[in-house]
Amino acid sequence: MIPKASQRGGGQDLATHLLNGFDNEYVEVAEVSGAVASDLHGAFAEWEAVATGLTKCRKYLYSLSVNPDLGQGQLSRDQYRDYIDRVEKKLGLEGQRRAVVFHIKEGREHAHVVWSRIDYQTEKAVHIAFDREKLMMVTREFARDHGLKLPEGYDRDGTDERKKGGKSLYETRQEKETGLSKEACMQMVTHAWQSSDSPRAFVQALEQMGYVLATGKRPYVLIDMYGGMNALPKLIDDKQVRTKDIRAFLEKDYPADSLPTVDEARAIVAAHRQAREAFAKAQDDGRKLDALTAKQDLRRSGAEKAHAALLDGQKRERGTLAAAQLQERAALRQGYLEESRRIKADRQAHKATGLAAFLGRVTGVSLIIRKLQRYRDRQRFTAFRERQTVVASLQKEAAHSLRERHRLQAVDSERGLKALKAIESRERQSLETKRLREQRMHERSGHEHMPALTLELKPKGRGASVRKAKNRYQDSLREREERQARVPEEARETSTDLQQEMLAALASTAPGAKTVDLQDAFTRAAEETEGKEERGESEEGSVARKPVSRVSKPSERGRARGRGRKDEDFDRER
């Protein structure tokens, strides 16, 4: 069981990482507490707003990952929560807002916990000191209580030897991109150093392993094919070899000022790498990308349908509220008018007539009654207007509350779509990283090093021809015919005489011919040869030879070597 924790910011990027469905087969958001939003992006955005408004804290989150040992079985959810509560209590994060996410990656279940470090009551960030030591204490106690065995280094008498084998984030990133560990690279470079007898041989061996020798802040650094930089002395695993020994070995043939800088070397390997990756990408059928795109489209279509349904529901709800409010105002006005008609009808029914009406006018009672009725009508109308104002205000507040609720719902839904877009981008990035890693592993299949810095990007098939392109499709018999046409007439006659002499010689050696004195024939042949040498003549001198161009020489020599004869033999036969 190995816990890893850190204080950090960038809540939106962390939420995207935790919801990445490509790197993880299963993602479960088990708990989000202390936030209005129920999703990670919304919760982390709230916590960031609180940190920005109340404090100046930049690393407002504390992230913890819990990775159990598969050899000892999976942890139950109660065990996970027990460990999380112990860590929370030990680090002083009790009562803080938190989120818990469970992942299953390559069959391995693990948990991620993210706390907000901001205490809104004190308006300060929770100070977390010596968290690694505290995590080790909690892990030892948890393992003891649950009967788990911890890896080396968690015992109390552990030495610092375990720290020597630790990897930095840069080395971990390099190993993830290249598929080669630092130990493997050190072994290859050390072997090249020990087996090279000269600086040139050593540099060529490094190039074959995919490294470029460059100079940085200090001379002699190695830039690998993927842009990573490592100091050359740190990659030679030999305690007897010092930095001064490496400089003394290389500075004569490769002085530091003649080497490319780190940026120049990275530009060189970037161009080489991009050519390889473009070639490999062109050969990729894109099935994995299509499958991921189909999965993302299905997930996005569901989210977009939910967003559209939300907007439609909001529209219907606003229409329903507007209709209800209009009906309420109409009912209020109708009630006032009906009451006014009833009162008017009642007054008309009880209106005095005859002598009573005359006496009322004479005594002034009718005037008083009319004034009293008008006063009551004004009171009733004022009450109606006040009631109308109160209803309008209540309706306005209700409409405003509804609009705000709809706005927040729409913002929440749009934030979900935006977060989904970020997750899709991260998943495509993960797919591209995996494709590059698989491609790089495939390129060096059968080799324990990176591809050499030689651009061999041609498909399997016929090998490259060494002949020039302009001579590749010429007729091989044409040149011979033209050369025969240029031979002078004297050479042709000489050839004819030689043929006749050969026939005569064959006839003379036939049965019944006269006996030839061999000694006399050899003597005459020797005398004729000496005479020709004195005159500077030769049998080949009678043939006028025209200089052959540089273009036709290689082909003529190739034919001569193929037949095992020289050019003079062809001329002699003619």
C-alpha cells in the first residue's frame, strides 16, 4: 500500500485528470461534500473562488492517491474510508470539504481524495507540515490493524538507500514517453563507453542508440530522439569514470564550442522524429481513434440531449409561470369588478323612492349616503390597487427566482459540457501518447535502445538502385551498336583477314595437311613481334579508339567486370 500526496492548485486540470475515461476502465465519483455543485469541476471551481476571495493561497488543494498492493487483495470501501479518515485526522483536515474518486486502471483499483485547504471560518489555509512522515505513520498503523504487509522502506529502521532509487517527475515522464527506464539508458551508454576505442566510435555508437551529443550549461549532454536531455556523465554507470575523464576523452575531436546547443539539437531530433511520426501516422488505420470518437460522441450526445431537454423544460416552466401569473392578475381584477357590480346592484335595489327619496333630498341624508358610498368605493379601489401591487411584486420575485434558478442550471449544464470537452481532449491526448509509446516500442523491437538517427522511411520491397536515374532506363544494346558503327573500315578489314587466316590455319591442320615445323613457326612469330615493337606498331594501334565519356565509363566497366574481360578484349575481337 503506497500513498502519494501533494499540495497543488489547478483544480480544473485535476478534475479533468480524475474523470479521464481513457486511462481508466472505471471512474466513480463517490463523494463530493462542502460544495453546491455535485460535479468535480464545479466543486473545485467553488473552492478556488473561496481561496481567491479569502486568502492568497495558490495551492489550495491537497491531493492524495491510495494504491493498495494487489498481491494482498483489494481493499473494501469501508477500509478505504477508514484510511481516509485517519489521514484527515492526522493532517488536521477534519471538517474540510473533500471529494473522493475511485478508479480501476488495468485491473487495479485505487482511490483519489482531494481536500480543500481553506478554512472559511478562520479565513486561512490549513498548514500541513511533515505530511510524508505523517502519512507513513498512518500507513503503518493501518497496515498493522488490518494485517497488511508494507513494501520496503516503510519500516521504522529504514535507511536512506531507498531514496537513491527514487525517480523524479522528469524521469518518470521520460520513461512514460519513451518506454525506456533510466537504468536501461545508463546500461546502454555505459556499454558504448566501455566498448569504444575512440571519440568518433563513441559518438557514432550514441547516434546508433538515438542520442545527439550537445552542449548546454555544461558541456557534453545527450539529447535523445524524443527531446529529453541528460548529462553524459550521469548516464555512465562507472564510478571510476569522472567528468574530467569524459571531457579529456572528447574535447580533442569534439570541442564544446563546435557542438550544437540544446535547442539546436532538439530542433534536429524534432525534425527527425516528426518525419518518423508522420510516416507512422500515415500508416495507422485510425481504428482506435474512431472507436474513441464513437464513444465520446455517444457520451456527448447524451449530455447534449440532457442540456436541450433542460432548456426545453425551462422554457415550458417559464411559460407555465407566466400563464399562472396572468391568470392570477386577471382573477384579481375580475373579483374587483364583480364585487363592484354586486355593490352597485345592491345599492340600486335598496335605493329610496317616493316620499323617502323626497325627504332624503330635503334633509340632506341622500347626499351623506352618496358621499359615504363614494368613500367606500375609493377604499375598495385603493385596496384593490394595493393588492394588485403586492401580487405584481410577488410575481416579479417569483419570475426572478425562476430565471436565476434556470440560469444556474444552464451554467451548471454548460459547465458540464465544457468539462466534457476538456475530458475528451485529455482522452485524445492520452490516446496519442499511447500510440506514440507503442510506435516507439515497435520501432525499437528487437533493440534495447531508441531508433538510430537515420531516416529510413521506405516500405518493404525492392531495394534502392545505385544507378543514376538518367541511366536507369537506357537501352543496354544501343551503346554497343553505336560503338561498333564508329569502328573504321581498316579495323573491319583487319578483322576479316584475321578470320580468313584462322580458317586457313584450321584447314592446314586438317588430316592430310602438311606437317608444320613448330620450332620454325615460333621463331618467325618472335621475329615479327620484335619488328613491330621497334616500329612502334601494334595490332591494336590500327584501330582508332574514341575517348569514352564519364557517363558511359561506369556501365562499360560494369559489363567488362561482369564478363571477366577488359575493354581491350572487345576491341581486339573486332
